[in-house]
Amino acid sequence: MKKLVKILIAPLGIIIFIVAITLLSHEMKNYSYQQIIDTIKSIPSFKVIIALALALSYYLILGGYDVIAFKFIQIPLKFKNILFTCFVSNALGNNTGYSMLFGGSIRYRLYSIYNISMLNVTKVLFFSSATIWFGLLILGGLVFTFSPVEFSSHKFFFISSRPLGFLFLAIVISYTLLSIFKSKPLKFFKWTITFPSIKITLWQMTLATADWILASCTLYILLPPDTISYITLLQIFLIAQMLGILSQV
């Protein structure tokens, strides 16, 4: 069975890549290659440089997720080793579109070089994933509550995103309160959940919020001037990212 699994997993990445390219080709069928090249060339050079700087800052912040994760599980590891591992895994994972599949496996492999056990790598991965969601909940909660998106009632459960914003903020507040007052681990069926200290939680909030803002700004800076406002782009970006992470598309 193990051999069969290995045989099936080996070409999985290639199959996923081919399917992704096929879907992308279908979506882009109304645009010619020259149109795409002309559009890219029309972006001013200084905007491209700013976007690259924002993207690099984004990847450095993603590395910060693992830095505070190692602080949380109290495992010492050099800062440069964490950043290198995160940069490689996130660069490959994010750009293949399957960060949980490729990014996670690369992290397992690289962290094992530094004698980090599989259990502790799993804790780091879970903590980093939770931090990503934490940032989405914070920024999404604020945007969807105070600048709500209006939906067509026949397509969505909500007419407005405000109830979703309230839910997001309620989760953030609950998590923060548990970090302050829950000193003992929480039992949930067979699992034991330990909440980080408020100091680590504040670092999570800061890094994760900055991460989402940088990612959206990278896209916004490359748009033609006066296309849409930043807050409109942020609304669309957060909804798209939320659905993308849930479906891993």
C-alpha cells in the first residue's frame, strides 16, 4: 500500500499543474498573448519596483510567523535558518497554488535538517496557518463590518457582509481573551489546545494584519490609476482569498 501511495503521489504535482494551466488557459482565451504583454509593458517601472519591494516584505513577514511559532513551542532555532526555510517553502507553495501540499512538505524536509521533530514541525505549521487566518479574521472583520459588501440575496447566505464581519471580530476577541485568561490547556475531545501568551498573540495580530495589507497593496500598486479605490480592492481581495484558502484553488 505504501509503495502504491508513493507511485500515485509522485505525478500528483504534475497533474495538478496541468489542470491549473488548462483552467487558466480557458479563462484567458479571450485575450491574446500580445494584449497581455502590452498590458504588462504599460505598467511604469517604478510601480514594478515598489511591488517587488512589497512582495519581499510580505515573504519576510511570513517568515516571522514561524519565528513566533518556535517561540510559542519553546524550541530554539537560529533566525536565519527559520527565514531561509520559510522563504523557500512559501515561495514554492504559494506559487504552485497548493501551499498546504507543497509548502508543508518542504518545511518538514528542511526543518528535519536542524533536528526538529515531525511533531514540532506540525505544531509550527498549525500555528502559522492559524496566524494566517487570524490576520484574515482581523482585517476581514474590520472591513466587512465598517465597510460592508452588498451581495445578491439569491447567491449568498447574507445580503450584506456585516454579519460575517461581526462573526470574524467575535472570534478574534474570543481568541484574545483566551490568550489573556486561559493559563491551562483546553481539552477538546482527544486534543489538548494550548493558547499562546498575550505577548505572542499581539505579535500574531501585528504580523498577520501587516501581511494581508502588504499582499493587497502589491496588487493595488500594479493596477491602472483611478481604476477602483483601495478599500474596494481590499473587499474583493479578502473575499477571494478566503474562498481560495478554503478551496485551495
